[in-house]
Amino acid sequence: MRHHPPSVAEEERRARANDREYNEKFQYASNCIKTSKYNILTFLPVNLFEQFQEVANTYFLFLLILQLMQNSGRTKFKRTSIDRLMNTLVLWIFGFLVCMGVILAIGNAIWEHEVGTRFQAYLPWDEAVDSAFFSGFLSFWSYIIILNTVVPISLYVSVEVIRLGHSYFINWDKKMFCAKKRTPAEARTTTLSEELGQVEYVFSDKTGTLTQNVMAFSKCSVSGRSYGDVLDVLGHKAELGEVKPVDFSSNPLADKQFVFWDSSLLQAVQTGDPHAHEFFRLLSLCHTVMSEEKTEGELYYKAQSPDEGALVTAARNFGFVFRARTPQTITVHEMGTAVTYQLLAILDFNNVRKRMSVIVRNPEGRIRLYCKGADTILLDRLHPSPQELLSTTTDHLNEYAGEGLRTLVLAYKDLDEEYYGGWAQRRLQASLAQDSREDRLASVYEEVESDMLLGATAIEDKLQQGVPETIALLTLANIKIWVLTGDKQETAVNIGYSCKMLTDDMAEVFIVTGHTVLEVREELRKAREKMLDSPHAVGNGFTCPEKRSSAKLPSVLEAVAGEYALVINGHSLAHALEADMELEFLETACACRAVICCRVTPLQKAQVVELVKKHKKAVTLAIGDGANDVSMIKTAHIGVGISGQEGIQAVLASDYSFSQFKFLQRLLLVHGRWSYLRMCKFLCYFFYKNFAFTMVHFWFGFFCGFSAQTVYDQYFITLYNIVYTSLPVLAMGVFDQDVPEQRSMEYPKLYEPGQLNLLFNKREFFICIAQGIYTSVLVFFIPYGVLAEATRGDGSQLADYQSFAVTVATSLVIVVSVQIGLDTGYWTAINHFFIWGSLAVYFAILFAMHSNGLFDMFPNQFRFVGASLQRLPTDGAGASQAPGNTGNFRSVLPPLQLVRKKQKAQHRCLRRVGRTSSRRSGYAFSHQEGFGELIMSGKNMRLSSLALAGFGARSGSGWLEGLRRKKSDSAGSPSAGPPKPLRG
């Protein structure tokens, strides 16, 4: 066997004990074993690649994505009309900024071509600038940066801060706190506060919103006989307070809080009336209530809705006590005897079926279906019954509804074993269907729910406290209220009269009950004709002719002065909301003071709100308390949830919530109106102060050779919006009021400016910026006119660039502070502190930044040393309302030694400001500055005599006077030294 020698010679290594440094010189084999094929970077991509190589996993991912796409709805982000207007205005302002930049850039190019090229010796262009056009191009971007303060970037942050303050005011309002439920008002959003002051349409649910949603079993109809009314000896209805309520003491399981006044119903049950027994047996079985018995005989019912709880409680008191349930059984104590029914099926309630059924087998083995539901649905599904019974029960239903009671129809049907077996098999197949399962189940339910008439129930739901007063007050504020309810038409109309939506003083109440498109269109047309044909139809008394083109109806109906109301049923509303008829319905409804939509589904509620939003361009508010109101609440501009008896679904979907409807008047007329007023005043002042500040730069561009030099000190530019003017305007936006809250409630007409959007619109915006531009003109040109040609007694210049900057800045801060003081309508300690405190802070920072100490420490950053002190005592500065100083305080009213020299306009020539930031005396005003330094430096000797002669001819005597002024300035300065003679 042959051994191959190793390719690399092995090296002998010897380890030394306790000598780690020596041993680490050699490389040894590692014992590390790597068990993972992924690391932190490759895990996700490599793992996913390997997983989805399997076809099953890829198919699962594909199905998952499709399901997510189907379930993901479109999220609606609510924004106010002021938000949308602000976005438009900001774009306009940005366009205005570009226009200013273009104007100043063109001016720069012209100035450099006509004037700047002649002074390259001492004002040379930068190396990259090779032409006047390119200089103008660079100047454009410089001015975009300088003038960018006109674009209100901080506006959105300030708006959100103000809205946050408004939302806290709502949360802290003790007058919107319900002591009974211990529930405060809650602003669940901070983006809609000012829109609360612009609401024109309120869409309200009835049950639980206008009413208490505390149901009480009031009346019933059993086999053609009505129970619930108490009659006196003459057969007339007696007042409930004149008789005693029914005594249920014989029933140990009765609810002690249950009250019923007609003892004849209890006598019918106790005497064994089979119809009465079947009536209450149905109420004790046909429901989804859960029972809890904490102690013997103490039953607590947990119902899905207050109606079910009231019906089961009524059956309990009349001897049919629901005790317990399992998934397969229901246990009821019937007249003291426990009976267990086998629960075969529950045909549950939904908004389309509007009924509920149960199928049970009694201990004798008989199968029976019990059903309860809306009369409009159930009466159409009855077997031929005795016509007299049907007519009598219908009359009872109408009577109950006329009293404002909530009605239900009860019915039953016996089933044989063979029929039920076949039906149960069809139901099972429908429930297992892969497609159209809901429709198939509905069809199977429809098949079995054809019943015999048994009776009807009537439940009382009283109005909440303060509802009539709230609706009357909102109506005076020109807010139209529409009630969208699932109750019967008669019930809704009665509630409408109870809460003062409908009054006897109304000209007419139109009721639309058509079942076809043609019938609904005809009823709407007749309603419009009656409104137009009324002698008081038009506000000026003009009676419209009978024949009028339909195209002119909207404008005419808007002038209708009479008070009308519209009541429309759910089946008629379904036709009215179709695309070819929705405008006719909207025109008719909007001409009415009140609208009531009955028997509507949650989807129809949302459709009605969307219709008004789409075509009326008005702010809408929807208010409700239950899950069936969620779609309406989310569709409206503002959603309000009532925390009542039907859970918190409406509250969770709402923008604002409280416990009683009456708080809506305070939310709109006080908080909403104040929020709109404050926001409008804030926006007007914000745009005003920004334009007043920025436009000064624009005017200065015409006097500095368009060189993009700023007027103000760099620190003033930084602190103007952050420190000097931010807090006063925020205080006004948070705390301002025009009238106290009591006056807002007493005079609801004060709410109308918000509806008409009068306080802030495009017209008001242009007025604000015009005022800001006018202020900038005064702030710039008055100091300029005062200081430009002013000199001291020794002939030296009174003002320089730094002094002028301080003068203009101080004038601006004082003017805008006085302006916000004039705009403030409600003064608080906070307003005083912010306004006058901001002025004090300005002067403190002004003197601090212009002090010698900061200049000595940071000479390159604080170049305005002494400028503020120099301007304060000077008489000329006092004339322009600008502070200044000369380093030491002189008398504010010095002797009249001020001499002003005025030059003729034709001798002036624009001169470009130097590109450095060093102190230049009077350069920005006389435009003759710079020549003294040129001559005394000797640089003028480099110019040819021809060029100098040509320049002198153009400048005229103004140039010579500038030289003399510079010489006098240098001689008068303590640090200038002895004057140097001019060299020819």
C-alpha cells in the first residue's frame, strides 16, 4: 500500500502551560457546529421561497389575499369644509409665492444688466454667475427661500392644537353630564369641532334616541279582544291614576317592577282562556333571552333588545315564566307547573325578514311554530283567517300605533312530523350550501312561516326629557330634522307630534305610501304642486302658476315659505331612492320643515344621508343609539352616538357621544358655534400676520437691487411665528367668544352664519391678505420715508440698515399685537398674558441679542450690536413708531438740530446692497453708499478716466453729495480717525 506524502508539511506545535498569549499564535480546529441554514437576513426570503414552492401553500396564499380584498372596505376619513378650503388656499399662496419670486428675479436680472455690470470692480459676481440672466435665476430661488414664510406651514399644527382644546371643552362640560348614568359627553375625534357650527340637516333615529328605550308592556290584542284600557262604570276610558294596578302577588316569580292596569287580562289567564294561554306561551318561548337565577325566585333576564325583555317579563307576570334554556330545550313554568319544550329550530330576526320564529316540540310530542314580527310583513303571510278577526286586530294595531306605541303581530302554526322532517332536511341543505346560502335559507324560512293569526302586542317607549324643547330650538336655528325609524307609520307620526316635529300649525303633512314607482312619483308630484299652489307658497306672496317646467321646480321650492312635513314608508322610500327619482324626492323633502321615514332598513338610512350629502352640499349630522344606526352615523359628516340601552356599537362608530338627545342643542348651538367662530377668526388673523410679515421683504427687494437681502435680523425671522405671534393667536382660537352661552341658547338665529359659511370663505381670505399687504406697506414705507433722508445736526446719517431693520420689525410686532387685541372679543387672563407677554418677550430678546455681551462672544452671529438702543431715543424713529439707540440713552425729545436733506428723484440711481452683512450707514436708503470706501481704498484708480467720467455724468450731483455725506460720516465717527482728503 502506497502512502502519499501530504502536500503541505505539517508544523510541529507545542503548547505551553499557563501561557495563553503564546498558545493563541497557533490556529486550532473549532468545535462549533452550525445547525441552522438561516440567519437574520436570509430567514424571511429563503423560508418563504421554500414554503411557496409547494402548490398547496401557494393556493392557500392566493385564497387568503382574495378574502382580504373582499373584506377590506373603503375607509372614509372625515374632513371639514374648512380643511378642504385651507388646502386650496395654501396652493394659491404657493402660486403667489412663485409669482413674487418671478417678479423679483426679473427685477434682479434687469438691475444686474443695467447697473450691476458697471460695478464689477467692487461688487463682483460670484464665480458661477456669468450673466445677468443666471443671476436672476439664482435670485429666484433665494427669494423663494426668503418669502416662504407666506406659506403657512405651521397653520395645520396650530389648527389641530385649537381643535384639541375645543374637544376638551366638550369633555369637561358639566351641563352635558348625565348624573343618572354617570356618563359625560365625549369628543371621540378632534378634527370636526368647527363643523359642529355649520350643521343644516340632522338625521335621527327614534327608539332610544328620541325615546328612552325603556320598554313597558302596555296593551295587547288577544283573539280580537283588546286589553290594557281601564273602563269606568259607564264604559268610558278611565285615567290610569284613578285605578289601582293589577295585583300579581299570587305569582311568586312575578317581577315586582312590572305594572299593568287592566285586570281583565289576568282574569282571562286565571280562568284558563286557551287564546290567552297560547298568547303568553308564545311570548315565553319565541325569543333569544338568557335567564339567570342568582337566588331562588330571583330571575334576571338578559335580552338582545328592550322589546324582547319587556315581552318576556309580561309573560312572566301573567304566569308563563321563562326559567332556563339549553341549546336543545326551553324550560317554562306555566301557571306554576314546569314544562320543558324541545327546541327544534330558531329562525332568527334580521332587518330584511323583520320577524322571528321558533319551532318547538311540547311534552305531548306536538310540533308548533311560533312567530312574531312587524305587521307589514306578517299580515301578508297568514293563512286565510276569519276576516272579522283580521279586521279587528288590524284596527287594534292602528289604534295602538296612533297612541305612539310599538306594535308586533303574533302568530302560530302546527306542523306534522312528516312535513317538519322534510323541511328540516331542506334547511340543512341550505345551511351547507357553498353559494347563496343566505338567500336559500331565507327561501326555506319563507316556506314554513305561513301562520294563523293570534294577536298583537303594544309596547310603550316614552320620550326622553327635553326632546320637544331641543327640536324646537334646533328648528329655530334653521336646522332641518329628519327622523329615520323602523317603526310603523302611525307610531312615528304620533312620536313626531309628541316631540313637536309635527304641529297642528303646519300647512299640510304629506304621506307617501305608494307601492310602485309610478304611485310614488305621482304622490311626490302632487305634494310639490300643493306647496306651489298654496297662497303663501312663495315668500313674497306671489302665487306660482299651475303649469311650470320641472326644471324650475328646485329654485321655486327653495322659496317656499309655508311649513310642511313629509312622511314616507320604507317600501315607498325604496322607489324614491332610485336613480331616476331621487332628485324629485330630495326636492320635495328639502322643501319641508320635517321629514319622517318609517319602516326603513339600516341601509336605507345611510342612503338617505348620502343623498343629502351628495346633492345639497350641506353639513349633515346623524344621531342614533343602536347597531342599526352605525351605517348612518358613519355616512354623515358628523356622527353622534347615544350611550343608551342597545349597547355601545353606535358610540364606538361615532365622532361625539353623550347619553341624552337634549345635549345635542348645547353641542351645536354653544360648542359648535363657538368652535366655528374661533377657527374662522384664527385663520383670518393667521393669514393676515403672515402676509404683513412677508410682504415687507418684497417691498425691500426694490430698494436693495433685488439682491435677496432680508429686511429683518435672522433671529427675528426665526422667532416671529414661533415666539412673538404664536401664543396670542392660539389663545384667541381656543378661548374667544362673541356672546355668552346663555345668549347662544336664547337666540338660535346666531347659528345661521355658520350654515351660510359667512365668517371664513374665499372672499374673507382675500380681505385678510389685502389687509396684511396694506399693513406691510405702512410698516415698510413709513419708516423708510422718515429715515431715508434724515441726518443729525452734524450732517451724519440718522439711520442705517440695522436701525431700519429694527424699526420695521418693532413696528410690525406692535401693529399685529394691537390688531389681535382688536380682534379678541372675549378677554381672559390668558389672552392678556399672551398678548402683552409676547410684546415684553420681544423687547427682552431684542435688547439681549443686540447687546455688547453677545456680540463679544459671537461676533459673527450677532451683528446688530447696539441697533435697538440706538433707535429708541431718536425723534425721527419715534415718528415712525420704531425703537432704536446710539449705544447710550439720549433725551427722547432732543433739541431741534435734525436737518433733513432731500434729493430730487431724477438724481437717484438704484444701487445694489453689498453682499456682506457688515454695518453700512444709510446704504439701503440713499443708494449712494459704497463710493466713499471705493475712493478711500484707492480702487477707483483702477478705473479708466473715461469710465469714471461716464459714470459721473450718469450719477449727477447725487454722486458728489454721496461722497460728501460719507466723508462727514467718517469724520463724525469716533473711530474713524482723521479725515483723509479726496484724491482727484
